[in-house]
Amino acid sequence: MDLTLQIVLSGLAAGSVYGLLAVGYTFVYRLTGIVHFALGDLVGLGVFVALFVTAGRGAVTQDSATSWRFAVGILVALAVVVALGAWSYFGLIQQHIARGSTVGWVAATVAIAFAIQSLLNVVFTQPAYVFPDPIPFHDAGRDGIVTVAGATFQLRSLFVIGLGIALAAIATYVTRRTRFGRGLQAIAEDVDGAQMVGVPFDRYVGLAFGLVGALAVVIAVAAAPSGPFSVTTGTLYGLKGLVAALLVGFAAPGWAFVAGLALGFVESLIASGRISGHGLGPSYREILPLAFVFLLLALRGRVRTPELE
């Protein structure tokens, strides 16, 4: 029972991060028909901008989380990533969508990802960095680790799960219940029809790209304190979020979030679970879920091919 609870909580905490990224991918895809390949790198950019404002390229300790510089760093990261998210649409992606150039928008989003990662590699040369936790979970239990019903787990896991569920619910509410959300739905269903009835396509889509950037910063603050964060960590998060979105075919944001939760749980089960006394171990947690999803997508494509002919 204790091990099962640990597996579930750790898996759902990681899955909440993947699920929120999947929501971001789904949001952009349903509006524009493109995959925002730079979304994971925006998470990394948010982390390292906050670290740079806090302590330059030096080490950051948990005590830094209580300083005003760290608070300013998070706000600056939010502003930078939101601005870059909106600019990526207006400055690079919009023209390719208007021309219907798939190669163009793929190249643009991949170029943004490579540019972010190259910049971070130049500025931050250490293998990994520590991102302080803005919420003092370390004051509870044994340095943030608590025991309930015989199960030992990090208290912040509950926070990450709750935050993920809350943000997914907010995204669903905004999409379904607000004027902005109804405009986005209209764009997703029929771009020409939405423009004919006065929905400002470019402004709404640009704002959506900015909001996805804000989501990336929130994900960064939630995920980064869980362990060492490197320049490529955001990219890996982005890949897993994309896999979750692909798993449900970029359906609704809610389903994308559930797929992310499922992916995180399967990873945790592979890393910690045992079947008949045998376990695969952490080395397989990154490989097997992704391999299974790619195999599933390949089989799904083969099944649908005869229907298209």
C-alpha cells in the first residue's frame, strides 16, 4: 500500500507537468493546425531567466527563494516568455500560416527552439542548476518529505497535482465560457467564418501564443524545484507533453491533460513498480512509454490509411 501510494503520487505529479504542456500544444494546434515545437524550450527559458535575474550565472540556494530578486526574476521570466510567445507568432509563424506553408511553420518553431537552447548553452555552462522552491515545503515534515498511511512522499507532489488540475480546469472554463474562448472555438472550427462575423483572428491567436508562454512559466515554477534542471530539461518536458497530446489526437484540452497524467503514472510505475519481484528500474522510464506511444501512433496510421484511399 505504501509503495503504491508513492508511485501514484509521484507519477501524477510528473504527469501534471506533461498534461499542462499537452494542453498548451492542443490549444495552439486546434487554433492554427501547427505544432509549437518550441513550447518545452520556453519552459527552460523561463527557468533560466528567473535564475539569471536572481544570481546571474552563479549558484542559487533555497534561501534565494525568500529574496526580492527571486520574485522579480519570476516576474521578468513571465514577461520575457509571454512576449517571446506572442512575437513568435506575429514575427515568424503568421506569414507561413497565411501562405499555407507547412515547411515554413515547422522550420520557424524548430528555429525558435534551437535559438533558445543555443543561447542557454552559451550563458549557462554548468551541467545542471538548482531552482529554489518559491513555496517553503521544506519546512514541513522532514525537509518537505511526509509520511501518510506508511507512504513517504514529497509534499510538493500534492501541490503540483492540484496546480495542474486547477490550471486545466481554468483553461477549459476560459475556452467554453468566455467571449475570448468562444472566439477561439470559432477560429478552431472555421477560420473564414470566424473572420466574417468579426472575430479578430490574428489578435486572438497572438494572445493565445502569449498565454501559452505564461503557462510555460507556471510549469517551470511547478516542475523545476523537483530536481536538478539542465538546459535540455525543458526540451524533454516538451517532448513528453507532445507525446501526451498526440496520444489523444490533439482532442480537447481536458483529454490532453488526462493523457499527460497517464504518461506520468506509467513512467512512475516502470521506475518503481515490481511485477513478480522484478522491476525494470528508472533507466527504462524514459524509453518504454515513448516507444509505446510512437508504436501506437504508427499502428493507428496504418489502420486509417485504407479509409483515406
